[in-house]
Amino acid sequence: MATVRETTYDLLRQLGLTTVFGNPGSTEEPFLGHFPDDFSYVLALQEASAVAMADGYAQATGEPAHVNLHTAPGTGNAMGNLITAWHNKTPLIVTAGQQAREMLLIEPRLTSVRAAELAQPYVKWAYEPVRAQDIPAALMRAYSTAIQPPAGPVFLSLPLDDWHQTADPPPQLRQVSRRFAADPQRLAHFADLLADSANPVLVLGGGVDRSGGWPAAVALAERTRAPVWSAPAPERIGFPEDHPQYQGILPFAIGPLGERLGGHDTILVIGAPVFRYYPHVPGDYLPPGAQLLHITDDPAEAARAPVGESLLGDPGLACAALAALVPVAQRPLPPVRSAPPEPEVGNPLAPAALFAVLARHWPADGILVTETPSNLSILRRHLPITRPGSYFTTASGGLGFGLPAAVGVALAQRVTGQRRPVIAVIGDGSFQYSVQALWTAAQQRLPVVFVVPVNRQYGILKAFAEFKETAGVPGLDLPDLDIPAVAAGFGCHAPRLTTSDEFVDAFRAALGASGPTVLAVPITADVPPIL
Ligand SMILES: Cc1ncc(C[n+]2csc(CCOP(=O)(O)OP(=O)(O)O)c2C)c(N)n1
């Protein structure tokens, strides 16, 4: 008779979930024991890193990933990046150990009380099976839940003494949809509204990239001849930023965003929230007289939009369907946006100078993973994303995602055989939240290049304090962090750099290295305005 454990591993195998990201504890050992040869365990030294590595891996492979956590404290450590996975719409199957059922009543050490509530509300489904025999079927249900639109994390709490129990017959291996197409009537209505518009604009978000929608988005843009903006604070990029119709990234505040879209009568938003705002700047959501059309695969995202009409459907499929329905517009093309000014190269480098140098030496198929809050708009201005699947950042704004996510993205390059270079630009503050993922990168010999602009401060919080006129906030400076020493301690190559030339030589070498390199570059402590 098969055990629950054997039936579960068979199912994981059939689902292609043979990589387990995790950090083990005693409550997980009965599951992990006699770990099969055809599975791999990616050890993270803290659960925040395990979740974000799995997130990066899932996004870069386009497949769900499995994370195994240590009961309540492990889940607690994982929570920040679980919140990010939720906003990233990443399908993650999160399992966590639980104490033995026989003792749960008296709450021994390692009990996760109300385990199914702990990860809420940032999972699509959370469950502790009522019987040991329900684990494989619960896993099948968890998988089906995670991958259906909108994709997202799910959570299972699994008591440690369940694994050796005799299993029921295995659950049926099921397939469910990962995409759904829009209602044709409503889509035709949207196409009519778009065709009747005098001056429409497209706003594209991360959902376009997630759904493989670049070619369809380009076709739609070229038929409508409309300017194209990136949705504010995008977690992925849905349109080539070197396309002549591309205008830039919209500001993440109500008033400024509404003003930026002034003059347009139709605003078509695809694959993004309406909108991802950050500082509160009151104003009109839309320019006067404009209508907003919103296409998303997420009913909750559609429901909470303050304005506009919505249409549920896969962003990529919707772009393709709309492109087929709308006539070729006759209007003149929008003006091409100007190139950023050439920054002066000083010592220390200004952020713009560092990013201009980085852009100059950027590999054509490079993937950018980033978390550099105050300098992000400068980085994005100098380093256009021109290919699909080439940009990943936190959708939630929570820090501690980028560094481990880059490790997961790099692992995906190896596993899929794509072997695209992965470059992570991570602020010196952001670097600290899941820093132990450097060890996993080193152990796995992943050639990730971590570029750390060192401004010795929480720059964006200074900008926010200025913006809100809240002087005297403590804890915004970061003196005496020795990033090369920390990186070397985890097994990364980490040369000490100051000049631009040293950076260029080290960056080139890092791209060809067989393991991770951390390039901490001192930069000026400018505080760019928040908007
Ligand atoms: C988990 C978490 N903790 C705290 C914050 C608040 N926070 C936002 S940006 C930031 C500073 C980031 O510093 P750094 O990476 O050095 O970038 P800089 O703003 O200096 O460019 C902090 C602490 C957050 N977003 N997430």
C-alpha cells in the first residue's frame, strides 16, 4: 500500500513540481526524508528568500513553483514576500509543516495554531487537510487554484505524522485553464469605443508580459497609432520601450497621473490595476471628458477601480482580439520621446551616470531584476526594456524581493537552458532584507551580477518626508555597511570599486563569471523628488 508521502511525491512529479524551495525544520523532515533523486531542494537560509526565489523562478519559467516552510515561524518569516507574490500574481504552492495531530490539542512547541489563517489574506486558498489521506487531493486542488487567473499563492498546512499513513487511491491529475478570453460582445463594444475615439492612449502593465502579449500589444498600438504608456510602478514590462510610440512610465499619484493623460478622450488600460498609486496627491482620476476602458484577468482588480468600464479577460488574448477588431487609424503618430540627457561622470558617480554606464554595457538579452527605490525612475530612463520577460520587481512595494528573486530567475535560466544574463540592481538598504540569498546564489554557482548603488541612506524615505513636510524622521541613514565584506562572507566575488572604469571592468568580468558577483558602487546621496 502506498503512503501519503509516496502518493504526494508521485503527484508532485506529474505536476512538474520537482524543485522545492525551502528552509527545513523538524515539522518538514518526515516529508523531506528519503528525498527522491529526481527532485532538487533549493536551500534558502531564511524563508523570505525561499519565497522570493520561488517567485522569480516561477515568473521566469512561466510555471508554478513549490515552497516548503517551517510551521508558524517559517510562515511568519515568509509573509512579506508572500504578500509580494500575491501582488505579483505568481502561482506559488506553499506548504508548511505542522506538529503531530496527536498533540495539536495541547499546543506543543511548533504548533501552528489556526494555521490556515496565518497566511491570509495573501493566499487564494489556505487549508489544513482534515485527514492525512486528503493531502494529495488537497495538493491537486491547491495547484488548480494557484494557476487559474488571477494566478497567486496558495497555502497548505501539513502535520508531520501524516506522511507515513496509508494513502487513499491517488487523486486524478487534472488540468485547468491558465487564461480565459474576453466576452466577445463586450470586446466588440470596447473595440467600437476605441475606433470612435479621436485621441486614445494605451496604458500597459505587467499582465501583458505575464500573458506573453508583447506581439499583440505592439500590433494593437500600431493599428491605433496611439501613444503607449507603462502603467505606474509596473512589476513587469508589457511593451518595448524602444518603440517610437512608447512615452514612458505614468506617475503613481492620482492628480499627476490624470494630468499626464490630459488631451486623451479614451484611456485603454490593459493588464494593470487602475491604478497603482503611492503618495496621495488628490486630483481628477481622469482628464476632463475622458473615458477609461480596463482589461484585466482579475475580477477584484476590476471591482476596485474607481473609474472606467471593465472587461475580464487575459491581457494578451485581449490585445490580439482588439487588434483584429479595430480599424487601422489614420491619425498622425505621437511624437517620439527625447533621449535622456548625457550625465556627467563624477566621483562618486551620480545615479544617472552609473545607470548610463550600465546601459552602455548591457547585454542584449539581459534580464533586469530591481529594487532601488529612490533611483528607479532614473534607472528606467537610462535602461529601456526591449524584450519580453526582461524585467522583474516587487508589485507590493515590500523590500526583500529583488535580491532573492534574481537568484530564482537565474536558476530558471539554467533549468530552461535559456541562459540569459541576470543583473540585479538593488539599493544598499534593500540589499539587507533577504541578503542570505547570496549564499544560495554562490552554492548554486549562479552567475548573477548584483549592482548595488550605495547612497548610504533610505533615499526614498527622505524624499517622502520632504514631500509630506515631516522633518526629523529618525533612522534614514545607513553608515558603516561593508557590502563587499558581507557578500564575500556568503561566498560571492565582491571587488571593491570606486571609479566608473573599475565598475565597467568588473561588470564585464562578472557577466562571464561562473558564480555571483556583487558590485557595490558608491553614488552621490541625491534625493530625487518622489514624483
Ligand atoms: C519590508 C519593507 N520594509 C520597509 C520598507 C520601507 N522602505 C521603502 S523604501 C526604503 C528604503 C530603501 O533604501 P535603498 O534600497 O537604499 O534605496 P534608496 O531609497 O536609497 O534608493 C524603505 C526602508 C518597505 N518598503 N518594505
